[in-house]
Amino acid sequence: MPLIQLSTGWLVLADIVAWMFFHLSISYGIYRIPFQWFVHHQGLFQPIRFERNGELWQRLFRVKDWKQQLPDGSMLFPKAYNKKALHGRDSSSLTEFLVESRRAELTHWLSIIPAPLFLLWNPVGIFWANVAYAVLFNAPFILAQRYNRPRLERLIIQKQNKSRASLIR
């Protein structure tokens, strides 16, 4: 039984406003975290063995086919990094893209967490619909980052190895 009783119209409006609030607040909070934090906490974003460097996500969900269709949240904040395309192929640009993919993944994981709060004003069935929304809305963004990042890391390592090899010659 919800703590707050609302009519259907108010319930829908409350859910929409609450999700907008949570998405924007979390996005802004993560946007404000310094770049260096994501550099130093890369361990949180390491591929898990079963992911096989993102290949699992491609095989199960064909990420490559739809990832370009995902909207990029960078339009929300003036100096945010646009992840729609690489900004360059040099190591610095690739590293920046890699770090920003960590920011995006964290944003979407944290955007799922407020879902239990919806039990405060929603009947159980609508609450579970909100949980499903939280997971289904954020999962594609998380999967895209989990798929892309190992590929980016390999590319950066290749570039660094080429650079080292040219210094040795």
C-alpha cells in the first residue's frame, strides 16, 4: 500500500516528474565529478571475464546495430563531452572518450537506484512498471559502454605500443 494516495492522472504526472528529477540530478552530479576521478577509479569499470571484452553483449544484444541510435546526454550540459563519435584517433582523444564512457556508465547505473522510492506513491503493479522502466531505459546505455570500452582500451594500447616502438628505432 503506497504511503501517498494519488489519482491515476496525478500518479502518472508524479512518476514522470520524479524520473525527470532523478535523471537530471544524477546526470548533473556525475557531470560535476572531475575527469581525474574517472582516471583513478578505472577498476570500477573493468570488463568482467564473462563479458569477453564486450563480445558477449554483441552476441546477445547486437549492440553494434543500435548503439548509434542512443541519444547522447551531452546536450544537457554546456561543456559535456559528446560521445556520439570519436573526436580524434590520437591517444589523447581516445583516452578522453574512454574516460567519458566511464562517466556515462556510472550515470546510468546510478539512475536505476531511485526506482525503489516509487513504491512510496505507486501501487505495487505500477511500482514494478517503474522498476522495469529504470532497468530497460538505462540498460542499453550501460551495454553500449561495456561493449565499446574494451575495444577502445585495445586501440589505446596499440597506439601506445606503436609509439614506444617508434621511440626505440
